[in-house]
Amino acid sequence: MADFTVGESDFELDGRPVRLLSGAMHYFRVHEGQWGHRLAMLRAMGLNCVETYVPWNLHEPEPGRLRDAGALGRFLDAAREAGLWAIVRPGPYICAEWENGGLPHWLTGALGTRVRTRDAAYLGQVERWFGQLLPQVVARQIDRGGPVVMVQVENEYGSYGSDQVYLRHLAEFLRACGVTVPLFTSDGPEDHMLTGGSVPGVLATANFGSGAREGFEVLRRHQPSGPLMCMEFWCGWFGHWGAGPVVRDPADAAAALGEILGSGASVNIYMAHGGTNFAGWSGANRSGPLHDGELQPTVTSYDYDAPVDEYGRPTEKFWLFRDVLAQHQNDGAPLPDLPAAPAGLGGPVRAELTGWAPLGNVLEVLGGPESEAATPPTFEELGVD
């Protein structure tokens, strides 16, 4: 058991300053049988922590019907076994280029724009879900011998709204559920985002892919003391259907990582290992000049041009990041060797699609009652996620 706290200028473990060298890896984008290898790859790159979101809609496809809700706990156990701390970002909204931002379709279909606000019906559903999810986080906190060192309140809320009553309620409810490790928020390093997304008394962190010094200067205007952390260092990006792969020069990404660590800050590399959007769970984006205002669906691959690629292999970016991270280990110990590659570790396999399924066959598999309507119903009204 240990005590992990937010100090005046650093994170502290039993009173000693420590730096979080974290990497994002989402348990729901990686086959469970591969968790151990991928976590060992993160450790070999020089990380001491792993971060994951939790997709509510994956685990509760219908109200009250849970699906593999214990997966998070098993992943946190795997992180501990790999010698990593863990950061948990339970949402309820997660973005993550995931279908509906992780919110169940049966919730947003009924409540619309009332989600992510202080609305009583919405908060009631969040509290019911958190009441089922959080015990496996609480039991695995570092002060109980587990790996969890921090838990996030909502997700980049300053990019969406400014309902401070809602954010404070979430933070208070997390505490009421037994979360004792530090809470944090994460937002872009812009004044309106940090104003809308921060909670008094909760550590604010910033998300960016470059310009660390400028980003931390903005964060310091809103939070004069406490440790600095880039909670999402975007070392790559996600891809859209119909567009070419998005890549970032490895040397450029390594230099940006060095700037973050050279500022004395902690970091969470987003993504350290991206994985795959299985079963149609990838989301879509429609926002700002980056996406030209068009709805652009995310591809099945969530490789993200990450240092550990979709297939679990080290890339050039991996080796450059390892060199940077080796200079910033808390204990100065040498980095572990790469784990042995699991059997079958390879690369892309091309598949020829030679058949198709008629609509009648699809409906037979999906099941459910037939219905008629005067106007086309929404998928939510049909119970289709």
C-alpha cells in the first residue's frame, strides 16, 4: 500500500516526488489474451503507468443488462502484474473516437441534449452505472495495494459545455463512491476550455501534441501550483474512411515528448498502443475546420501511428521515445528488455470479400419485432446501437 498525492509542484508517492510516465492503451481495443504483451511493451518503452477509458455503451447495451462489466478490473490487475500504475477515465462521456462517445444509445436517444448536464434523469443513470463500475476501481487503488493512482472527472468538458454544477456533482459522487486517489480533469490548453472544464480543488491537466511550454503557461494561469501534466500527448492521430493514413514524423514526436519532460511535467502518451475498433464501435467526427464540418467516420484500425503499432510491434517512434524516456526514470534504473513476441505476431493480412448478406438474412440475425412507421424511425427508436 502507498499514498499517492498531488503536491505543491509534483506528484508525490509516500512524500517523495515522482513523475508519471504514462501511455494510453484501451483494454476494449485489444484482445484480452494480448494485454500482457502490450503492457510489457509499454514498460519496455520506459513507461511506469497505463491509462484507459471505460466505454459505458459497450458494457451496458440495454438498461440493466451488463456485458463483461468486470473487464476493467481484470485489465487493472494485468497492469499491476506488468509493474505499471494506472489512470482510469470512466467518463461517463469519453470521446476516444468511440461510438457515441461511450454514452449508451438508449440514454442519448431518450434525453438528447440533456446528457452531460445537471439534468436529474441523466445524473440518475450515471450514478446507477458508476455504482456498478466503480467498486472494481476503488478496490484497486494504490492505497489499497492496487495500481490506480488517479481518476478523471468527465472528459474534455470545456470543449463541450460549462455546467459547473454538473462537474462538481460528478466529482463529489466519485468521492462518495470511495475514490480516494487524486481526481483530475483534462482539457485543451485554451482559456475557455480550462474555464469550462475545470473543477475547483481538482487537478487540471492539458491535452496537446506540441507547444508544451506555451500550453503549460496557459495551464499555469488557471492553476498556479500543483504538478504539470499533459494528459493527452497526441503522438499521432486517427484515420477516417476514404482518407489516407495519418502519420507523424517520429523525430518530431520524440522532440515534442522531450519538451514536455524537459518542462518538468508528467505525460500520458496518447496513444502508446492504439489497437482496433472491433465490431463497428468506431465513432465519427463532425467538428471545426479540421474535419471541414463533414461527418467523417473513423476507420476500424485505431493504430494512431502509435509507438507500439496495431499489431504489437515496436516502431521507429518506439525506439526514439524509449531513448527520451530512459533519461527521465524516477529511480534511474535501466529499462527492461522487450518481451518475447507472442506466437502469431505479424502484420496486416489482406482478405477478399466475395459475398454479401441480403437484408432479410441480416434482420433474421438481429432479431426483434417488425414494425411499421409513417416516417423513418431513428435507430435509437428501433433499439439498434
